[in-house]
Amino acid sequence: MSAAEPVDTAVPAAAPRPPSGPRMTEQVLRVIVPIAMLVALVALWHWYVVAYNVPHYILPAPERVAQAMIEDWPTLSGALFVTLKITFAALAIALVGGVLIAVLLAQSKWIEIALYPYMVILQVTPIVAIAPLILIYAPTTQSALLICAWIVAFFPVLSNTTQGLKSTDHNLLNLFELYGASRWQTLFLLKLPAALPYFLVGLRIAGGLALIAAVVAEFAAGSAGAGSGLAFRILESQYRLNIPRLFAALILLCATGVAIFFATSLVSHLLLRKWHESAIRREN
Amino acid sequence: MSPASAPSPRDRSIVRLEHVAKTFSNGTVALADLNLDVAEGEFLSLLGPSGCGKSTALRIIAGLGEPTSGAVAWPKAMYDASGKPEAEIGFVFQEPTLMPWATVFHNVWLPLRLKGVSKAAARTRVAEALEMVGLEKFSAAYPRELSGGMKMRVSIARALVTRPRLLLMDEPFAALDEITRQKLNDDLLKLYKQFGFTVLFVTHSVFESVHLSSRIVVMAARPGRVIDDIAIEAPYPRDRAFRTSPLYAEYCRRVSDSLVAAIGATDHL
């Protein structure tokens, strides 16, 4: 096999071409269409409130919500920070714990048979139903919220990673066995990289769920005072009929959820874009 | 070079299967009393219908799964501290079996890496292996950027990077198109001539086996057993002239008849 010979008829590993013509237009439209849609919806909202003279304690106009957002920012930003802290702490512990337990389960069929049922029980019991008990056992309300958010976020990471670890290509496993790979080599060089796409799906689900669970747990805890998160501010606004502030808090929650979704999707894209089918643009 | 005309293959065998039988847990008898000598330097093909246990035999030699009874002997191998023979084998699967997340370089480095060879120390050997298969320019490419034939070349480079004495190939070109397959057959023969390793090649193609082999062992199924052993006494290099010669046609007829007998012996497909 001399070097000068042309190899097969394959395309070489060409660098992706810069976007041109229709690709470019599509990329611009991908940004413009969602923004235009948002502007249209806000305009419709505004028109409805003005045209039907809706009182602001039923449905505030968009500008009133914006005003509330600015005026109440000190309160809201503090609450947002508390919610974010619980969400990300829970997500971080869920990622580490989920992966570690998945690796443990993948080591032996018997460990899996012994432990998996309890993982499922944790997952299927509604978090609102366990929250009161956790509030009794946990030393502080904050740690109770953290535990609740963790329980919810941890399962998708665990179940996806476990599935990924078990789905390793059998031929590659044979290859590693053939070359006398140790257990650790097989784990780090083969099983974990092979499970990465599955783990990343778990991460995307867990990111969203961690935020939801942090909010739900705070509702269940009914905590109040200076150290409380967005959930409490929403309840408080409801009691006081401060609907503009309720909307502002809700918008912050939505924005956080969307930001988490984009961040996890970006991480996923960056890690998979070089090799995984899901990240490759299909062209026929 | 005519390794087929070895007078006493026992003295020269690199691996020997002695009364090997394999029964799977579901009761299928994959192999029954298989005796096989692979002589050093020969190109031996195992040819037979599906289910004749040719791949199973190859896997047993590779150490993937123990035989139910019988033994695998390595007369020439060194024995390591744990008493296991250091078989010095390379294995090429039917699929390229590359790690999709790793570049060509990392894929070829793998066998050395598993033995503790660092990236820097492996660089030259990986480059040499890639040059052997004509892919030295593709070391940074990912498997998905390569064609089927190129992926198979990477797989061959990976098998050769440890400089094995015995190359085990399990229907490596079966999934490739005819043109690519012909090219890879020619290239494999060049490497075989150049480096002098022994090849044990599993195939179900009569034409491929006659083109490549110095000896063909024909197997029948249910239970897997050897029914014929044919030496192909034609000199290497075997180029296009050989593939269009009357001698080639004659051998193909001979092997084909034997394969028909093997299928007849199974009597259901």
C-alpha cells in the first residue's frame, strides 16, 4: 500500500465550508423568526389589555410588568439568586452522584438488581409528597430544598448513564478484552465515552427538572423571609394581588429555564459535534 | 515463497487447535472435534457456509471465549508471568469496530495504549502502521469522515500496530463493495509479502479465498467441522494475471465443489 496511491473514492476530511447562499439565509431566519414571534405575542397582549380595558390585578399590560421588574429588581434578584443557587447545587450533585452510581451499577449485575428498585421508588414518588418529611429531617430549609431538587434531577442522569454504559458496542468490548485491557481502562477509554451521548440527554432533562423541583419544593416548604426564592415571591405576590410582580417573577423563572436548556444543549453540541450522528447535518 | 508445501506442519505451527469443541449455552454445537494447524508464514483461509463455526474458531484462537473441550496450543509463544501465552495476535473484525469519538490516530494507538505505551512513544509506530495502509494523511480525521474501505484500513492498521506474528481476520471485507474489496485484497497480500506475518482469514467467498490463500480449510455446519484441506500452490505475488489464469479457475472449481459438498453435508440452509 504505497502512499502515492489514491485511497478508495472517499471524500477526504474536508473542513466545513463557510455558510453561503441558502445556508446563510436560513441562519438569519433562525434568529429573526423567534424574535418576530415574541414581538407579535407581546403586541397582542398589549392590544388585548388596552382594547378590553382589563384591570391590572387581573392581567397587567406588558409595560406594567416591565415596570415591576425594574422597581422590584432588588427583591426579585435576591430571590432569583436563591433559586439559582439551589438549582445548580442540586444539578451538580445530581450529575456527580448519578454518574458515580451508574458506574457502580454497571460494575455488577447484582449491585444493579439490589439497588435499582430504590432508585425507581425515589423517582416515582411525587416530590411534593415527600417534601414535608424531608423538611422535618433536614437541618435547614435550604438543605431540604436542595435534597428535593437533587432527588428529582438525579434520576434522569442515573438512568441515561446506566443505559449508555450498558449499550457499549460488543465488538469494541471484545477488542478491549483481546488486548488485555484492565477494568479501569475499559471503563475510562471505552464505556464512559460510549455513554457520553446518553449522559448528555440525561443532563438536559435534569437541568430543567432541577429548576422545577427547586420551585415545587419551595412551594411545599412554604418558607418565607429574606432567604426565600422566586417561588415564595410568586405566592406572596398572589396574596397581595401584586400581579405585575407575579408576572415579573414568572418571566424570570421562564428565562432561567430557557437559559439552562440552551446551556445544556450547547455543552452537548460542543462535546458531540466532532463525532456523533446527532450533531451531524444530514444532506441528501 | 511457497508456505503451503510445508513437509511437516506440526514443527512449524504457530497455533494449533487440538480436538476443540464448542457448545453455546443455548445448546448449539458450534464446533465438534476441530483439529487445525496454522503453520508459521502461511495464509490460511477458513471457508464454509454460515453456522459452520469458522468465526467461533477464530474467536477461540483470539482468546475470546474458552473452548468447551480441547485445547489451543501456541508452540512458539513466550509465556507471561501468569502462565498465559503471549499470543502476539492482531484481530480484524467484520465491521471496522472503531471508536467513533476518537481520531484515526487514537484508534490505532489503542492496542499500544492498553499496554501502557505513551502517546509520544507510540507516535512513530502509529505513523508507520498508518503508512502501511496508505492513510498517513488521515491521522487527525474522525471515523465518520472516512469511507467504508478507509475505515477497514484503519482497522487493519490498528491490528498491525503491535507487529503481531498472527493476523486473525473475520470476514473483514464482506461488507465492502467489489472494487474496494479487490483493492484491499491486493493491499493485504502486499503487506503479507512485505512483513511475513501469518494470516488466518475467515471468508465465505470462494474467489477471495483462492486469490489470497496458500491453504484453504473447508468447513461444514451443524456441527462445525473440517471437511477438506486444499493447498493453493501458486506463487505470490498474485496479481490480476493470476486472477484471470486457468490455474485460478481450476482452483476455484475445486474449492467450489468442496464447498458444495460442505453445504450438501449440512443439507439445509
